[in-house]
Amino acid sequence: MVACDVYRPAAINQLGVLAEQVGVQIYREEDNKNPVAIAQNAIQYAKSHSLDTVIIDTAGRLSVDEEMMQEIENIKNAVQPSETLFVVDSMTGQDAVNTATIFNERINFDGVVLTKLDGDTRGGAALSIKYSVGKPIKFVSSGEKLDTLDVFYPDRMAQRILGMGDIVSLVEKAQEQFDEKEAERLEKKIRKNKFDFNDFLGQLNQIKRMGDIKSLMGMIPGMGKMMKDIDIDEKAFTRVEAIILSMTPKERQNPELLKMSRKKRIAAGSGKNIHEINMFIKQFDQMRKMMHMMSKGQGMERLMRGMPNMPRR
């Protein structure tokens, strides 16, 4: 696979960074001002290097102009792509629908990619574009990162708009990160009450790989509307990582070693104060105890009694 940007020399470095992140080659002709020639040369490059896919990235504009439309038409006529996708920012609302309609009239694209799509607040953009141009929405992205790009499922979007969540997508994301052997290893450690900071750090990284936390919460039935106006500070993960990574390997494996002198060193290394270190260790200890109790099948009521500051009947 090779990615080719036919218009924006200033953005080639950005495309290069993105291509590197996903493991895709990038075709460059920084001095060539002919977009059709660049696209044709990219295809020849792919053939000569036994690459089976070429992604041609055209210009992104805030408004539609005749020159841009003619250039895109010329590229499509020259290279005859197997699929043409129209990428649109769903935050632009009705403008997104109008732009999609104009592009479809000129180049008759095959499908739509909607970016920055939030199921609760911008689902209408998906419905309007599908109704206006009659073309399928193939991919959606809910954020700025690569891991927020996903295949579009109409039924799941409808469920999210109705506040019913999207458990199927949530389970699929979890399964992508699921490692059966690792799960068995952790279960044994939890049963023995040996869950340590290394294990905790591994679980945090697994959650981060699943994607944006607020988007994940929105997949849980009833949580979409609750999370609508709540800001989730994902920097909290970074703060926790800083604390754990300021520990020695021995301390991460043996949480009980963390006495005051060690805590002071960890606080200095992570840029936190002693109070923050104590709070984190206390929360970790409570979590570990609860996980151990649950693994022993001691029941939810026993678990509730073991939690501090919980109201009792």
C-alpha cells in the first residue's frame, strides 16, 4: 500500500507522519504542481514496487470552488479508481450535506467517511447525508486519533442516537485487546492477592488502546446522555503512569514495600506530592482487595461491607 497526496506540499510531512504510524509508504513529488501527473506516477510506483493498493488524498477545502472540482474530476478520469470516498467533517452540519451533494453530482463517489461524529449530538449528519446523496456511509471517526476510525453500522448508530448504547461495538473493541493467556495469568495473581503495579499498568495500556474513554462510555446503555456534558480527563492515565514508572521494578512487583522514604522518592520522580502518592496507593490497595474478594466468590454484599464510607442498612 502507498499513500499519495496530490495537492498539498506543505501537508506532505503531516501525511508522512500518519503513514508511518499505520505502516504505509508515502509517495512524494514536492516540486510537481500537476495533481493528475502525481496520481498517475504514484500508481506506476506502486506497480513497480509490487504494491496492491494506492490511496490518493486530494485537497481539503472549507468551501467548494470550480477549480478544485475540475481537478478532482480530472484525477478520477485519469486514474479510474476502484473506489472514491468523500470525507466530510460532521461538525459542519448542513454544510456537510450541501458539500456532499455537490461532490456527488460532479464525481459520483461511492461512499462517505464522516469524521468527528458523536452519536448523541451529530447523528443527524449521518442520516441527512445518506438521505441527500443516497450513498452509503462506510466509515466514521469519533475523534482525532487513528483508533477512533471504525466501520459504520447504521443499526448501532441508531441505538446510540436513541440512548440505547452500543454494547456490540464495545465488546468488539475489548476483544481486539483480549489475550486469553494474559487473562489466565492475571486471574491466578488476583486469586492469590498478588496483583501488582506492573499488572495495573498493563491494564491501563489495554484500556487506552481501546480508544477515547468518553466514546467508550457512550457505548454503554444509558451512559450517552449522562456523559454528554462531562469532561473526562484522560491525562489522569498519564499521571498514574508517571507514578508507577517512578517506582523501581522491585517496588512495582511488591506494593507492600512502599514505606515513607520510598514514597518521597517516587513523589520527586513523578512530580507529585506525598498526598497524591498516598491516595493512589490507597486506591490501588482497595481495588486489589475487592478484586481478590470477587475472585473468591464472597458475594456482592460482602464486597459492599468491605468498602469504606458505603451506606449501610
